[in-house]
Amino acid sequence: MKQMLLVLCCVCCSPVFAQPQLQTWQVDGVKREALVYLPQDAKAVAMPVVLVFHGHGGSMQNTYRQFRYHEHWPEACSIYLQGLNTPGQLTDPEGKKTGWQKSAGDQQDRDLKFVDIVLAWLRSNYRVDDRRIYSTGHSNGGGFTYLLWAERGAQFAAFAPSGSAAIRMQGKLQPRPLFHVAGSNDPLVKFAWQQFTIESVKRLNGCAEGKPDGPRMTRYESSRGTPVVTWISTGGHKFPVESVPAAVSYLKQHQLPLPDVASSRDQQDKASPQIAPGESGPDNDAEESVTPRERIRAGLRQRLQERQP
């Protein structure tokens, strides 16, 4: 009886998480999919957003099972996106497996457009905290996370790639917090390539010497407020699920500073699909485009005009 009560107590006391739901979109006439987890108050409270990208040959189901951001951060919207068949850079040159574009312009930017449409859909239907949007992914998904940093960086508060490198994108990156996961014996994405990427970002972010910051972690403080944290194991290329809690904790610490939100919205306007007049959508109200400062100036001008004879 005691054992049965103990089992019932464990079952009843265990947290119950809503399951991510399948959502589809059309991107240039092609069906795209993702598993979307939404907090219960997604329409009432502005929520953080985490985009999660699988590796080459992976799936949204894989990232859902491995990353489980919706359990580690239930207050955030977690989106596990599905890639399309894509030629790999290191394997699968025929493109028989799923993956993500490797650079700007590759695959007609289908995956960058996919992200634009997903974020526009979120903003149109739910409350999004534009200061807390993040990207994470492993291998090819980590490489795409770096590509988002290069091409859509103004919209993101921090990045957490794993088992990936961004050697050819360094010139396009702007200072942002980075949590990089790596295996020192990675046979696919060589550890030396990942070290080169980390060192480049440390210089970009104005980082100091590193200090231990927990198991397998080193923290490099930044003069720009964009610290770099590395989580390095002695493993190979397999994604280390034990790194996720530390990555979530790191992302929670970072949000876009207020001045950056304006530039983020400028990039949203350039990247997001245009909304026709009369359609519902973010920033579609002309009244919202007038800043408080402009209203004050207009009021002062009107008062001066009234005082003139």
C-alpha cells in the first residue's frame, strides 16, 4: 500500500507540460512545418521565443525529444522547426537528407524566409517579447543559428549553437551573447574550427580572460555586455543533452537592450512578409508609428501657433 501511495504521489506531483502542436505554413509555395509549444497565457503575457534547429538528417521530433526547452523553460515559446532535403557540406552532397541552407542566398534563402514567416505569424497571433528571442541548434542546425546571427542578428538577444562553426560569417556578426557547446573530440565539425569561431566571437565581443563557470563551462566576460560561455566535453559530435539546462539558464540572463529593440523592429519590417492595408498584423496601425517624442513636439508646435496673433 505504501509503495502504491508513493507511486501515485510521484505521478500526481510530477509537472505536466502541454505538448507542442504541429503548425504549418506556406513559404514560396512549399509547405513548412514546426512543432510549437505555447505557454498557456501566450495571448495575454509577452513571452520569450526560442527557435530550435535539428542537425543534418534530423527532424523536429528529434530536437523536441533532445532539447526539451518547453520543459526547461515553460514560460517561453519553444519552436522545433523542420528542415527540407538539403545538400550537406560535410556529408550527403546529393541532398537526400533534411537540413538547412548553409549561407545567405543558398537554396533561395528558403530557410531564412521560413524563420521570417514563423516570427511574423507569432507576432500576429500572440504576444511576443521582442527583447527575448533566441536561437539554438546542433551541427547543421547550429550552423544555421550562426547564419541567423549574421543575417537576422538584430532580432535576437542571444545564441546557443552546438557542434558547429561559422568561419565564413565572421564579418557579418555583431556583438551578441554566445553559449557554444562543443566536443573536443568531434570528428565531423572539427574542434579546431569551433575554437576558431569561439575566438573570433570573443574578439568581436571584447571578452576578457576566461574563468571557470561550472562543470565543463568557461565564462568570458565582455566589455560590451555580451559574454561568451563555452560548454566543452571530451565527447564527439553527438549532441550532449546534459548541456541544455546550462544553456537555458544562460539565455534567460540576456535580453536586447532597449535601443536595440528599434533596430530589431526595422529588421523585422525588412525581412517579414508585407501585410496588405486593412489586414490584421503587427505595427499595422498608423497611430502606433508616431513616437511619444513626436506627439510632444506636435503639441508644442500647436500651442505656439495658437499664441501667435
